[in-house]
Amino acid sequence: MLEIKDMVVAYGRVNAVKGISFEVKQGQIVTLLGTNGAGKSTTLRAISGLLKLASGEIWFEGERLDGLPAHKIVERGIAQSPEGRRLFRQMSVEDNLKLGAFSRKDTSGIRAEMDRIYDLFPVLGERRSEAAGLFSGGEQQMLAIGRAMMSRPKLLMLDEPSMGLSPIMTQTIMRTISELQADGVTILLVEQNAQAALSLADRGYVLEVGHIMFSDSGQALLGDDRVRKAYLGAD
Amino acid sequence: MNTVIPDRIKIAYRYPARAVGAAGALLMLVSIFLPWAYGTAALDDMSYYGAPSPLQLCFGVLALTVLALLTIPLVGKQRLGKWAKVLAWNTTAKTASITALITAAIAVTSVAVELGGLLNVEIGGWLVIFGGVAAVASTLFLPDSPEPSLDEVKSPKWLQILAIVVLMAVALFAAAFALGQVDAGAFLTFGSFLVAVVMVLRQFGVFGWLGMAAAANNRVLVISAFVVAFLFPFTQNGSNANMSIAAQVLIFAATALGLNIVVGLVGLLDLGYIAFLGAGAFTAAVLSESAYSHFNFHPPFIVTVLISGLVASLLGLIIGAPTLRVSGDYLAIVTLAFGEIFRITMNNLDGNDGPDITNGSNGIPDIPDLNAFGFNFGQPHVILGIDIGRFANYYWLMLLVIALIIVVFTNLNHSRIGRGWVAIREDELAAEAMGVNTFALKLLAFAGGAFLAGVAGAVKAHHDVSVTPDQFIFLESAFLLAAVVLGGMGTVMGVLIGATILKLLPEKLRFFSDYRLLLFGLLMVVMMRFRPEGIVADERRQLEFHAEDEELAEEVEEELITHKAHLNPEREVFEL
Ligand SMILES: Nc1ncnc2c1ncn2[C@@H]1O[C@H](COP(=O)(O)OP(=O)(O)O)[C@@H](O)[C@H]1O
Ligand SMILES: [Mg+2]
């Protein structure tokens, strides 16, 4: 479904992503692991069209994506919930969701989507006219995911959805992610919480300073010594 | 201020404090029947015994307010019932005293300045200051009232509508009275009185209630505001001086509303916005039948307006297309430069340095009055026995333009495009990630805002009779921006108020012209310190400026929950 080929992304003259290739298959949950500064967010930003590639290619459903402006990429069916949530804090829940659906023009479809999200996260429905900035961290994360879902993406990219959340909240979010997968959404999940991410993932890639070091199925990586040492806190 | 005096002392002295304050208010009341000035030339002639001038009557109103606020609570909490709680008696008494004292100080200072020295201040002037000081000092001893909650009190719909209509009528009367003041000191004193009234009503809780009523009866509010604005020329009885100022205010306001889209909604800083007004004005001037225009194409006004708007928005596109892709700082610099380049270019289109279009620094004079809708705007009329002059015609035309702008603006603000704009303002990268075509939307705002300025410029050309390049200096752009920020970015009402204040003050304070900029600087600093969201706050922006308050409120709430069991018993005594 999504294929990255030898992608290089730079900030100014510094390469943050140094020629990576990976693939996300239809219906899968794929996770990118790596420590801070490994280049995970940069990768997602490049796929979304927020950053230009220095070289390499991005293919989505048989079409070349790189070089397209960000709003075209959302139209093709890729949505992102960015790192740190980046909600429109002064806008209501409802307006945040409507913004997530900015690329769509079918009013009734948008309404139905919104109701689906309120079903999924009842707290958002109950307080739909309150400003997003007034919600707790977990609720804001729900809204960020909901907002990304509003464009009805085929591929949903989540950048550290568990950041700053309590373990219980993290569990809730992870459960939601697997529910979304069951609904047929393909998911590219960036996480520092390797345990949580790998138990969901069909496939995982480990990123270090802009390179993919190794990859395997989620289960295999959970048992992999290198991963256990570096990311799961085992000695 | 409430922490200066310990609570123990406040409780012990609350009755004496009230008595001293009431005495101060009485002194102020007595003072209005005494002369304040030895000469008749100061303010609106305050030199008589027993016959208060209109401005002295304003002080009477403030004095009675302070007196009432201090004495009515003495009837006791039982009899006051819920009114003891929903209205903020004590803090309002304090606000009323302070603003009354400031207003008195302005009046007395004006007397001294206009008559040449403090020696010209009569007994009444000293008495009002003395009474004011006593009132302020004593109200500092009163414990603070809780936040008023009048807006939560149920009220019948007819009362709300009546209140809105009365408010509008009072606003009309106050505006006419303020404009009627030719004396700078009198204008300042009355302005200060108006601010005092507004602050007292706000503190007391009346404004909260009015805001609720206005929101509930939005249509009534908008229609009555327009009716009042429409009626304004009838209060002037043919006086051209004031109507010209009023028409200029509306032209300025229409331009500011255009800038409000760019700055207030999308968050783009445009420092050369006046150039778009200039582009519209020059276009209309060139297309007019002025003998000094070198073009022989004179379309009907409707067409001229459209062309002026389009020329301005074309300029907007030319500036915007290369700069809106890069970060905001560049835009501020480029627009600043553009404003200057525009003015210099207009100066150079004189046949020597370039083609002869604008006659250089002489500009295009002698622009004939508008002839549109089968109606010559230069002709005065008599309606209902009242003279309606040339400027009133332009005033009404601009009122129509502003009504159209408001309709378009409010619809946009609540549309998909408006949401996209606000999203760009809040977090451009996130907006982009959500699929907002940020570049196209910014360009649209830029061109649309420029279009409005161009339209206003077309009317301005005919209203002013002549268009010259030096009308479009940077200072004007700065004033437009100040009107938007002062009034309240992103709101229509606020920007209208801000534009009125910023256009009216310099006209009425020619007296101070050397210190005008200093005064504005001070005004802006004070506003940014105490009310950064502007006079009227955009509901979406509240959070931005008062995020700490929200956090504080949450903390307090939590504490309340934990300590509910042992609430401070002294609190009961305190509320009076
Ligand atoms: N806006 C930026 N400008 C310059 N360098 C950046 C920027 N964002 C990230 N980087 C650098 O790029 C590298 C990868 O960052 P990032 O993709 O955010 O890592 P991760 O998401 O894996 O923590 C880091 O070295 C970081 O310092
Ligand atoms: Mg990151």
C-alpha cells in the first residue's frame, strides 16, 4: 500500500533521515521504533508532504506521492496525528473535528464520521462545544486521533500517541488503535513505548540516527535481544 | 489593591469607611452646584453657582452612583436578597470612585491648562477632587465582592430587548454629545466619563448580563445598531464638520475590517495595508471625471468600485504570491516595504520619472461628487425638517458598504474557509497536516482583504475630493493595525469600536497634536497590559490570553472540593 524507497530528508544541510526503505501493507499495523532524534517524526512529516525529500521516492497505492502538496496527500487518503497532538486549542472539539475533515465536502458523510468518533470517545461528544485546550492529556489524544480519522483515511499515521499519558490511558489508546485496524484502517505507528507498540504491530522497523537498523514481525521483535536491551529496559 | 489593607482592619472599619466614602460622594455632588473655574472659556463653562453645566451633571451621575453603591447595602443582606450576591457592590463602589476621581482630575487639569494655571480652578473643582480622594481612600477599606453573576439571573425577553434598544439610544446620544464638544478638555472629560460608566457597569455585573442578552438577541442587537447608526446624521442638524468626521470614521473602519481578516482571522502581519486603500482611491480618482485625470474612461460608480477593489486585490496577489509561502516575519517586512514603494511610485507617476497618471505629489484634485443610484451625493436634502448635507450621503453609503462587509465576514467566519483561516492562525503546520491548503487560503485572505480596502478607497476618493500620495503614509497602516488590535482581533464589533476611537481621538484632540502619538503609545501599552485581547474579545481567543486563569480556576476548584467541609465561616460577614 505504502512504499518508501531510499528516502533522504534533510533540515537545511543536515540529513535527518539518511536513505530508508520500508513498506506498509494494506490492513497492517506497522510500527517505527527508535530513540529521540532517530528521525521517526521526520519520516512521517515527509510522507505527509510537510517536508520535501532530498532524494528517494514515496509510493502509495501505485501512485508517486513525493512532491505533492500536503493537502493533496490528505485527499489521497493519508492522515496524520502529529507528535504532541497539536490540536487547535482555542477551537471547540467540533471545530477541530471539522478541520480534520477539511478535504471532504460531503456534509452528511462528515456528520456521520463525527458521530462515529463521538461513539468511540463519548467524552468528546459530551463536551463537543468546549475548547480543545481545556481537555486532559488523554482526552486531547483521543481528539487528535479522532481529528485525523475525520478525513476517513486509508492510512492513519500516529506520532507517539502515548506521549505523556498514564499507563491506563495508554492502554485505552492502544485498544482504540487495534479497533481501528479491525475496522479496516491501515496504521503506521511511531512510538517510544516499544512494549505497547510491538504487541499490536504486524511489523516493526527500528530506526537509529536516520537509518533502519533492522526489522521483523512485531512478535519477533518483542523477543529480540537487541530490542529488549535498548527499548524494553531489560539487561 | 485589596491586599494592601489587612482583612482584620477592613472588618473593624467597614462602617466608618462606608460613612467617609458616602461623605466624599456627597461632597462631589455638592461641588457640581459650585463653580469649578474662574473663566467661562474652559470646558463647557463651569463658572456658575447653582447651575451645573452638562459635564458637571456627568459628575453628579458618578457621585450619585458611588453614594448609592455605598448606602444601599446598608439595608442589610436580608432585604437585598439575591441582589446582595449577583451584583458586585463593593468592588463597583471602588471602581466608580477611582474612575470618578480620574475624570475629575482630567476636568480640573483641563481647566488649569485652558485658562492658564491652577489659580483658575474655583472651589467646586477642589471640592470634587477632595470628595473623590475621600471616596477612593474609603472604598479601599471595603472587602472585595465576589464576581457578579447577574448574567445567570433569568430575565424576560422583552426586558433584554428593551435593554439593548435603550443602550443603543444612549450610545447614539452619547456619540452625538461627544462629537458636539469642540473644546478638547471637554471632549476628554466626557470620554473619561463614558469609560467610567462602562467600567462601572461591567464591574457591577450589568455588562455580563447585557452580553448574555446581546448573544441571545443577536439580530435585535445588529439591527438596532444599524438603525442607530443610520439615525446619527439626524442628530447633527446639518453640521458638516461632524458628519465629515463620521464618514471618515466609517471609511477607516471598513478598511480596518479588511485588515481584520488578514490579521485577526488568519494571523498574517500586514504593515503596509494602507497601500490597498490608496490603490482603490487612485483607481477611482483616475476613472473619475476630474479634469486632472488623464484617462477618458468614466464608468458608472458600481463599475469603478469593482475595478478599484480588483486593482487592490491584484496588488495583494502580486505581493502575497511570493511571500505567503515563506514564514510570517518576511511578510511583515515585505508589506512594510510595499507600503512605502506604493507611496513613492504614486509620487513618481508624474510624467517625469514615469508615465503621467497621478500628477505626482499633487495627486488628482477636483474629483466630482458621486453620481450613483440616480442620486448626486453632493446635493444636500432636507428630511423631516432636518438638513442632511453632502457628508451624510457618503456616511450612509459607507454604512451600506460596512453592512455588506459584516454579512460577508460573519458568514465566512463560520464557514469552512473561516475555520481554515483560524486553524492557520493557531498552528499552520497542523492545519497543513489536516489537509488545509494553507497557501491558497492565505492568498485568498490577502486578496479579499485588499479588495475591501480598495472599495473603501473608491468612496474615499470622492469623499475627500482629492487624492494625493502623502495620504498613504506608514503611520496610517500602523493606525489601522492599532484599531484592529485595540478593538479586538477577529471581531467585527471590536474593530468598529477600535476604528472609531482611533479616528475620532486625533480629530478631536488637534489641540494635543504634538503629543498625539505619545498618547496612543500609552493607550496601547496600557491595553496590552490589562486587556490584551482588545476591547471586545474573540470567543476563540479568550483561552490564548487567559490560559493561566483557567489553570488557576481549576486549582481553586480542586481546593474547594477538598476543603468543602470547613469553609471559612468569616466569609459570611465579608460579603457586605
Ligand atoms: N525543525 C527541525 N529543524 C532542524 N532539525 C530538526 C527539526 N526537527 C527535527 N530535527 C532534527 O532531525 C533529527 C530527527 O528528528 P525527529 O524526526 O524529530 O526524531 P524523532 O521523531 O525520532 O524523535 C534530530 O536530530 C532533530 O534534531
Ligand atoms: Mg518524534
